[in-house]
Amino acid sequence: MIKIFDKFLEGKGAVITGAASGFGRDDALKLAEVGANLVLSDVNVEGLEETAQLVKSKYGSEVLTVQIDVSDSEQVKKLAKQAYATFDNIYVLVNNAGVGIDFSSILAVKERIWDKTLNINLKGQWLIAKTFCRKMKVQKFEPIAGKIINMASIAGVNIDPFIPVYSISKVGVIALTQLLAAQLAPKVTVNCVSPGYHVTGIYDNDTDLMQKTMDAGNVQTPLKRYGTIEDISNIIVFLASPHSDFITGQNIIVDGGITSVGTPSHLEFK
């Protein structure tokens, strides 16, 4: 039995998109702790380098940083080329890059918001996954050759009319996860994680702003606390580990019980 704190990713590469801050930064730190060599990408170069320096100073890991826009197929190809030129394998892929929430009704959404949100949140995950899975599925690791972890949201489980395009993009991520899981089995597992209300950059790291958002939607959280970045990165580590080898095609909801036994946002436009 491999213990959860063993360096089970030693000698294995991990790609994390959206690694400049928030979930992506903590994912990088947690995966480095269990031995992974890291390929970090983001559009935010300054934040990306900060993450890389944090990882190197704390764990001495090998880290490659690549600035890309995940919605651009040529840039995604560049990421893959540099990743495989630096490391001989990519065992874990964390599809974390995404854009935030734009509050409006579905009939008032601007076309540029629709395009940007779907291109980054959904098309970007599809491009990254299909570009890396070709080599991932023929890697010699046993019993699993690689692991893909996508970032969804509880807004993709219970559609929120206040954030319609974001919700649509995350519904798509959940569907994409299931399609990839079916096609890449039995060699590659594909799962997604759906955060709830977590204190991240999407709320300017401001608990008051997040609480106002929750209050506006009458959200009730059974576990009576805010979500943290660590709540998500801990699940990422689990899904990257041998403990999850018999799990694929799943959407793991990490929301303090809101979706299943609490009260999801239900404020509607009048």
C-alpha cells in the first residue's frame, strides 16, 4: 500500500494550467510535495514565475514555466512540445485554467463574454486534454498510464441563472470528462472536481465579497464554513495518487454539502 504522503509522483511529470495563482498554485505545491516534476502554464507570467519560485524554494523540484493561452491550439502545441522536450513523461494533467464569473441574464450576455468564457473554460480544456492524451495513453506506467483532472464547478451541476455562460461552460467540462474517460479507458483515468464557494481570486480573495454573493443567492452550506484552496488541492493529490486508480468519469463535488443537502444559489432575474 502506498501511503498518501509517499513521493508517489517521483520521476513523473505533471502539467498544471492556470498555475499563476489560486487553485493552480496550490496544486503545484501539493504535487511537488509528492515528488512531481512540474510544467506550469498561465497567461500571467509574473504570477507563474512566483509559483515556480515558491515550488523550487520549498521542494527543490524541477519546474518548467510556459506562458500560453489555452484557447489557442498552436500555443497548446507549444506547451506540449516544451513539456516533452524537458521531461520524458507527463503522468498528471490538471486542467485548471479558466476565467471568472460575469453576472448577467442569459439574454443579456455580451457575445465577447460568451466567446471568451467558452473558449477558455471549455475549448481550452478540450485542446489541452486531446493534445497530451496521445502520448499519455501509450506511456509504460502500470496499471494506469496517466491521469487527467479537469476543473468544473457546482455551477455546472445546478445551473445558476445569474452566471449562465460560466454555468454552461462547466456543464460542458463535466460532459467532456465523461467522454474522455470512456475513450481513454483503461489506460488513462479522467475525472473532474467541482468546487463550491472557495476564497480565491474569483472573489478577489475577499471573504466579504464571497459572502455577499452567497447571501444574494440564499446559499446555505451544511458544513458552515467557507471552502479553502486546500480543500481542492487535497482532492487533486488524491486523484493523482494510486488510491484513485479505480475511479474514472466522475465529477467530485467539493462544496461543503451545498449541492446535495444544502441550498444551491436560487436567485433569479425578475
